[in-house]
Amino acid sequence: MLLYPALDTERSLPSYETFADGPLVSAADMEWFYQHYAAPPREWTSSPIHAPDLSGSPPALILAASIDPMHDDGVVYAQRLRDACVEVQHVECDGMFHGFILFSPALDGANRARKYVAAELQRALNPR
């Protein structure tokens, strides 16, 4: 489960510019985080979006917040997984920002997403 994932240390996708000022998390914030923990840019271990081969990856549920510098990371990664024949669910969370699920139950969208993620986790852990 990838909730509004940060998958590109290069920050090269359009959403980093479109939502550079947040809300909640900015592109500058992500630069700071990457400088403190990430491998060099394009190193697939910290930028899985640049992995040479994603076949054999586990199934994924990716929630992408529509108002988030990392929005496009989730979109592109979901497509790369599909291209590698990996089972993936990509859910667009319209009007939501990075970290929004932490605002459940105050935000209806966060509450819906939290319930959806919980149901999918239950399904994944208890297949019938």
C-alpha cells in the first residue's frame, strides 16, 4: 500500500512544479527530506519509479492525492507496474493533499480513503 508515495528523488514530474507550494508539503520540503535520507538521484533504491525492471514486484494499491507535489509519482509508478504485468490499483483522491488520510474523520475524503484502505488490507490479508 502506497499512500501518496514519494518515488522520484529527481522531482522531475510536472506535479512537483504545479503544487510546489503545497498545501501541507511543498517541493522544497521534499528536497530537504531527500537530501537527508535518499540515495543519489535516479538510484532506484530511493527512486523506485526509475527501477529498470518492476516485473516480480508485489501487487500494489496506490492512493494519489490530487493536490500534492508527489501526485504524478503515484500515477507514473502505477503505469510502470501495469506495463510490467503487476497487479495494481490506482485510486485518485480528488481534492486531497499529501498526508490527508491523517485528517480522518474530520475530512470526508480522508474518512472514505481510510475505510477503503482498511477494507483492501483486510481483503489482502484474508483472501478467500
